Amino acid sequence: MKDVARAAGVSVGTVSNVLNRPEAVAEETRSRVLAAIEELGYVRNDSARQLRAGRSRTVAVVVLDVANPFFTDVVRGAEPLIESAGGVVTVCDSGEDVRRERRHLEILEEQRVLGLLITPVDDSSASWIERLSGHDIPLVLVDRGAGRHPHCSVAVDDVHGGRLAAAHLVEAGHERIAFIGGPSSIPQVADRLAGCRQVCEETGTALEVFTTAGLNFAAGREAVEAMLGREDRPTALFCANDLVALGALQALTMHGVKVPHECAIVGYDDIDFAAAAAVPLSSVRQPRSQLGRTAAQLLFDEIAEGEGHTHRNVVFQPELIARASTALDLRALM
């Protein structure tokens, strides 16, 4: 800034005003300063400014799996609002690993981020979330209800989503359904299974649970491999997310099992790949972008309102999107 001031023939304070309060500087002086900035290639030290302010402009988004398009869409929904408020988004991938999540939170705490949008790995994350909140870092839980915790949250009614998926398969005539997903410590997985189990118990439908170590393609493939060759193999699969469902679809296709004639599949999230699959995938749709946008709005509301802020918990309703992977009605064949 001293070099810029010297080149433009003004004080360092004037350079600071041009950068931070340009309306306070005469146009001719402002033009000289901007010309000097361009000529010298000056870039402001924003880290130093943030250090003085005691807060960065970064909003961190901590997700379970950055490779899952669901979370990509959530971030895309949040980003425009964050950018319009002068912030910048940093995405951290916990990889469904509590230790990795904790390391991210430690660094974000040290950096005094402006705010945090987080999908916690499981309930053990609560202590660290409370720690950040206690250090005046506002946060919003994403794709997770707040429960007993005093935070804003945006979530989807996953129990209802599980009911939608199971009811769709039962109505098509399926009497043996398998649920594929895990780990069960992830609340979304537990809720989706709970909704599915409710419908199966109400209708007398057999339910088999395949608990997986993750929510990815490999998990779906491995679960299908475990059930192939059995005479009592389930005739329908409800997968905890679309990545698991697409892995299951791939394995069934590779082994010559026709979908939906011999095995129907329902996924969850309705990512773009679901409709584009070789057999378009039926899925329980979540409002992904709206989750991110609403979470960002809640975060900036809390920042603006300060101590007078009242936490809000927003719950969206999922929607079943039926496609070719469940199109066959078994009752018509009976």
C-alpha cells in the first residue's frame, strides 16, 4: 500500500479508502490510485484484514461425501447467496469419518470462519459442533434435524421418504424387499430404514436388511453379490441413496438379472444420474438445491440478528419419482 501511495502521490489512508470506501474519494484521485494499483500489480492482503477483524469471509460446508452429487447440488444451492453476501465457500469432505471431520472442524475453528454448514457424521459430532458454537461461529445443520441441539437446521423427513419407497414397492406386488445401506449410525440411513420397516410391518411384507460400510457404488454391488444365487432372493431393493442403487443396478445387469422384471430398485436423492441410468432409476427426490439455499439464508439471518436470533428448523417433504426400475406391476402377472 505504501508503494501504491507513493506512485499515486497520495497517503496510505487514501489508498485504504479507495479499496474499502471508494465513494469517499474524489474521482480523479481514485483513478490515479487504481492506475497505480494496476501498474504495480498490487493485491490486498486479505488475510491481514481478516486477522484485524477477527473473522474471515469463508463459509465452510462440511459434507459426508464430496463425490456424492447430492452434496454437490446442496453446495450449489448455497453458493449464490453466500457470494452475494461477500463470502466465499470452502467445501470439506469428512468421508463419513468422525476423526477426519474433527480435524476439519479444528482447522475451521482456528481460521475463525464466518459460518459453517455441516452434515455431521453421527451423534458423536455434537461436542465439537457445540464447541464451535460456543466460540461464536454460527452454524446450520444440513440434511439433519437439530433434535435437542440449539441450532438452525434444514432437513428432509426421511422416515416419510422410507415409507414412500416401501409403499411403492408393496403396491407393485412385491412381498420380499431388501434394504441396502449404512452404516446405521448415520441418522438419515436409520430414518429411511425405519420408514421402510413401518410399511413392511403394516403390510406383512418380508424385509431383509443389508448393512453396508458406506453409501457408494461398491456397497450396492457387494450387497447384490451377497444375495445372488439364493432361491429366496428379494424381488425388490430399496437403497439408502442413489449411488448404492446404481451400484446394485450395475451388479444385477452384469449377472443377467432383469430390472424390474426379476428385481425392482428404488434409490434415494434423485440425483441427475438416476434418470440417466441404463434402466432409469425410481428414486425418492430431495430438494437438494433448496436445502443448500435455505441453510445459507438461515446462517446469514443468524449472523445479522446476533443475540436476538431465534433458531429455526425447516423440514422439507420428499417425493417419490417412479421410473423404469420399478415399472413392472407384479400383480398384473398373478
